[in-house]
Amino acid sequence: MTLNEISYSALEVEERSDEAPRAGRARPRPDPEVVAKPKRRQFTAQYRLRILEEAERCTQPGEVGRLLRREGLYSSHLTAWRKARRKGSLRELASKKRGAKPAERNPLDAKVRALEAQVARLEHELHTAHTILDVQGNAPRPPRPSWCDRNSEARVDY
């Protein structure tokens, strides 16, 4: 029997993680696809407080590290959460919405929009009135009645 004929399991040799699995033992491969934009993790205030309490109960060396590895956290998370807790507010521990803040609404904006609409309407009416006056100015004038003459002495005063 040669060395090639002996199975690896008979020799009690473990496979290396970077080697392809041997025949008969198929390992599931992780999905190699990477998400285009990873989703940001958000932790609730109750979760953060629970982790902080667990970290405070750790007394042996390496226990905090095990906790962080188990939860998939970093030591900077603990630092930031402790600082927020010292401020004494669960609101500080709650997740904050990221991104640009919406602009504050001016209470006079609605009034300004209404007045601008009124100005635009009145400008349109003024333009219409000017057009009517221009047309009337170019039309032939009717003859004046005789009682409207300035030299007339039969003038009626009202």
C-alpha cells in the first residue's frame, strides 16, 4: 500500500482551510457576491445598555474581547456608548438619523407665496388693461355733441 492509497482520514490529518475539500466531504461555500452598498447597522438603546451591563460583569482577562467577538462589535462601540450613558440619557444611546437635516419652515412662507401669486395676477390684469387702452387709443373718436363744446354758453353745471 502506497501513501497515495491511504485516505487522509486514516492518517488523522486535518485539511487546511485554504485547500479544496477532499472527495466525499463537501463544505458549503459562502456566497462570494458582495452587496453594492452595505447596510449600516443600527443598535437600539436597550441593546446598547444590555451590552454595556454584560461588559461590566466581565472580570476575567479576555472576557470583554469574547463578548465583542460574539456580538460582532468593536471596542470603540463600548467607548462611545459609555460616554453617551454618562450623559445620562437613553436618547443619547438611541440611533440618530444620518444625512442632511430638513430645512426649518418659515411661518411666513405661505403668506409670501400667496402675495406673489396675487402680484402675478394683478400684473396680468394691468397688462390686459394697457392692451385695451392701446386699442381704444387707436380707434377713431366719435364726434362730440354740441352741448359739450367749451365755448357753448348752454353749459349745465352739476
